[in-house]
Amino acid sequence: MAGWSISGKKLLQGLIVGILGASLALPLWGLGMLDTWEAKTWNWRTSVLAKPGKATDDIRLILLDQNSLDWAKDEIGLTWPWPREIYGAIVSYCKRSQAKALAFDVLFTEPSSYGVEDDTAFGNAASELGRLATAVFLGKSSGSATRWPSEIPPPDLKIDGLKSWLNPQNSGGIAFPRATMPINELAVNSAVLSNVHLDPDPDGIYRRVKLFGVFDNKVLPSLGLGTYLATAPKVSLKIEAENLKIGEQTIPIDRQGNVILRYRGPSGTHKAFSAAAVLQSEIRIRSGEEPSIQDKNTFKDKYVLFGFSAPGLFDLRSAPVGGVYPGVEIQATILDNFLSGDFMGKVPWELTVILVLITAVACATAISIFSSTIGSTAASAVFIISPVLSAVGFYVHGSWLPLFVQETAVVSSIALALAVNYTTEGRQKRFIKGAFKQYLSPAVIEQLIQNPEKLKLGGERRVMSIFFSDLEGFTSISEGLPPEDLVALLNDYLSAMTEIIQDEAGTVDKYEGDAIIAFWNAPLEVPEHATRAVRAALRCQANLANLRPEFKQRIGKDMFMRIGINTGPAVVGNLGSHTRFDYTVLGDSVNLAARLEGANKQFGTYTIISQSTRDMLENTLAVRELARVAVVGREEPVTIYEPMFFEDYNTRKDLFETFSRGLDLFYQGDFPKSLEIFSTIQDVDPAATAYAQKSKILLETPPEKWQGIWIMTSK
């Protein structure tokens, strides 16, 4: 029942905290204060998930780029602006290529400077094509026309339900009081007059467009949609609520008449040709030559849109998929979305609110239940990522699910849940940390904080690396110092060594005077624990060497430390009484490590490791074999080694190779030769000195049954 009570409290805590987190995020979203960041997340989704639609290949672009301007100037002597005859040639080429329709994202508002004949020729070409969509600019404050010009036939495009939909709330979005109209010669010969007015979002990026605009009660489609309507003048249009129905296709629009574009990719996703290439092809065909564009079917049955991409012609926009995006490509995206039937929709605000609440409550509940550092971190990561995944999923299925409001709710819930956890559980954690920080490593303390149930009697068997160290001649040192100086010396020495041991992920078991007992791989698993234990020993020896001059000034002699390390199974756990216990290790492996520390006295060394430790080093550190020893209290002999860093080994490599030859002879029982070899290096190697002396003894008193084992008679 206690477990159910705790779970119930956690669930209630999560519910309350999650609602509070959502209550912080939703008002910010409702007031539009998150829109800037939401737009950035939409840019990311669009960039990552953009891909061609089923109708992308049905669209071709003709771009008046900088190369086209340079070609016209250099090859045929034309400066900007071009005569209308040039555009007439482009229209002729599209007709010749059997293009389905052609749209000009260019405003031809002034008579040609080349004369009336130039405009007439352009108009005739448009008339011959018969499927031309021509640009009109509808504006709020710019535009010379305030009424539909009498000389231009009014469009017969009708949208059922538009009049009732155009209430004062909506009219500001799609009703325009002014217009900039094309020249009469072009207007009267166009199949569709289309609005090219585009409004970016507040940050200057084009994510939404209007599929139509209204001027003087006349409906003008966007140029992208107008390109299609040039081929389907009889299609029915109907508007109701938040949908625009064109033929059999239903398109979601907002109350301002906007649709959300599904971009296909960065600029260049739709297949494009330079205006120069099209003009060259038309000129060559008229001259009876092969066109520059070799594929004669490139434009056949394709929707073709002409526009500017040259930087100096000022029709470059910012899109979610790139900062440089020609305006005509936005119109092509409109057409592409319509033909593919996949304009983006927007998730109803009610669903967004529900998702925010569910996500925030689930996040807060998970953090309340899994209140450990690892659990809280994992839960936080899951719930920070989950809104991203859901937003991506909704995008793939064609909807804009607000992402940033979800992330705001999640982050708020995380912060609140952690604050509540700290308040309710922090007292116990602070007690544990205060009680154990003096003798357990920070990693062990953290585990105890996360798992207080470990503070009980009992243990477990693990393979561990055990470390014993002792100061050489500490008794004489302690006898020569006042108690205050002795304590200060020990504190400085033990602090320096402990810092290294814990830095190498070791746990200090206990201090016994000057001795340090430590171990690796418990209670937390430590990968490469043998390597880290030996490296800690070598670093401790190096640090003591650096401190030796300072210590000598305090005690009048050099201070040296002996270390023994063994790796093997041991029992580790909280051992003691119910009221007082220590986290410590027991077992034969522990005893052997202690014996190896003492074995240094026999060989004049300061660090010795066992065969089992050496086998786990995997060539991460250098060693030299010292002996096969039988330690006190252990029948089976152990091969022992002196470890070192590779640079130290390489510096004394010749000496170690000589020592190794002598050791082989010693193992074989050839004491005269081993004595001879060890004698050559005994002045520079204390271990060789020990072997030279041992060889002399064995020469004087030959063993009856020699097995190459050094029998240790003391601890």
C-alpha cells in the first residue's frame, strides 16, 4: 500500500506540474509571442523534409539570369530593358514546343520604348499562344488603377460563396483597392490576368501566399494558380469556411485567404532554362538550324513560368529553403502544390492545446516518478525530442503542428518538476552527501543518492582491481615530528594521492595511518579498471616525486611510497553492524594486493602488479617481469611485474633486456650466469641487486628441487 501511495502522490504531482507548465506556454503562444521561434522551426522542417511532388516534373522555368543579360548585350547588342519582341520570341518558342501554358512573372505596365509595333508584336504572339497568364500587381497603397479599366475585358472567374465569405474580417486580407495593370495589347490577348502580389511573414520569409485577390469585385488568381486556369477556364471554384474548392480539389486556407506552401527543395528544384538558351533555340529554328535546347520535348505539355533571377532585377526572395529564391519559383511552388494536391494544412488550435497538455503532463509525471539524475535526464531527453518527432510526422502528412509551444511547455514542466523534486527529495540527498563525502568518491555518492536502498548490509562478488599503498619508513618519520606537523603532512600527502585515485574513477576504501586502500569497478562498473588502477599508481608515484623536495624540507628526508595492485574476484558491500558500517572489500584478491605492496621491499621497487592485473592492461602500459613469488599465506606462486609508462620503459630498455636475460637464467637455476649478468647492472637497478644477492645465496646453498620461485618469508 505504501508503494501505491507513493505512486499516487507522484502521479498527482506530475498532473499538477504538467498543467502549470502548459499554462505557462499556451498564453505565450496565443498572444503570438512564440511566433518568431516557431517560424524558425518551420524553416528547419521545410528544409529537411522538402522533396519533389508528383507534379514537379510537369513544370518548367525560363529564367532571365545574369548570363542571359550578358549574352543579349554581347551577342545581339541589347541593353536592359529588352524590347517586347524578345518576349514574343519566347512565347513563340513555347507555342512551337507545345507547352501546356505559359506565365510571365513580369509586369509589362508601360508602353515599349521601341514603339507601338513592339507591343503589338508581343500581343500577337500572346494571342497565337492562347494560354498565357499575365501579371497584375494588386496593392493596398500602390497602383494607378482604382477601378477596372474599361478597355480591358473583365475576368469571368467566379468563386461561389465569396460574397458571404468576404465580411469585414476577411476583406482586409484579399481585397485590394489598387492595381497596376499590364499594357492593353498584352492584357486583351491573355487567357488569365493573375495577381503577383506576395506578402512575406513578419520575418521576411515567404511561407504563406494568397491563391487569389479581389480588385473592384473582380477575382484574380495568383500567377501560379492562373497558369493552371489558363488551361482550364471552366473549372468551378467554391469557398466555404476555411476551404477553397477548385474542381475536385479542396485546399485549406486561413481567414485571410492564405495557404501554406509545401516547398519542394532549394532554388533550382524545378527544371530551369536560361532565357538566352530559349532565345538562341528560337533564333536557330527560324534560321533552319538545330536549336540550342536539344530535347524537343522539354516543354511539351509542361506548365512554363518565366521570371527574373538576375540579382539586378530585384525579384529574389527569402524562402524557408534558402535565402535567395526567385519570385517566379514561389509561383511555381504554388502551381506545383495545386497540381500535386498537397498544400499544407494547419492543425486546429484545439488539437494543439490538447497535445500541449498531454505532453506537459506526461513529461512532468515521468520526471516525478523517475527522479534520479539518470531518470530525469532520460525523461527530459525523450520529451524534448517527442514534440519534434510529432511535428515531423504531421509535416509528412501535410499539416503544420506548432512545435515551439510544445517545447516551451516541456521545458517549463521539466524546470518545475525538477524544482519540486529538489524540494521534496533534496533533504535526503543532502544527508547522504554530507555523511559520505569524506570517504567515498563523488561517483559512489551520486549512486547512493539515486539508490538510497544500497545503504544496507550485504555485498556482491565482482572482479575488481585493488590498490594498497604504504609510505616507506613511516614509523621513523612519525617519531620525528610533532603531532600537529605529522597530521598536516599526512593530510597533504593523502589529499594529493586521493585526488588522483578518484580522478581515475577509483573508490578510496579507507586510510590506515599513512596507508591507502582503494579499489576499482565497484559499486559502479569501471571499464578498463585494471588500466586505470595501474595508471593511478604511476601518477601517484610521479606526483610524489614532484612533492618530494617540499616534503624533505618538512621531515628532513626523502619520502617514498610502495604500491601493490591485484585484480581478481572480491566481495564488496556495506559491511558492519546495523548502526555502523563501511563500504569495503574482502577476499583473497584483497590480501594478495596487500602482500604485493610489501613485496616491493624484497626487490627495491615501489610499484608491483600481479599477473592477473597485467593480463588486463592490453598493452596500454609497459611492464617488466620481476619474479615468480610465493607470498606469505598463499600456496600458489604468482608472477609479478613492475609497471611503467612506455616513455620510461624505452629510456631504460637496454637495462630491462639485460635484466630479463638474467631472470631467465635465474628461472633455469643457472645461478653463476645469472649472478654474472645481474652484477653488470646492480649499480643502477635495485631489483638486479636483489637478484645478485639471491643468486649468491643459492650458489652457496643450492636448492634441492628448484622451480624458479622466490619464497617470501615476510609480509
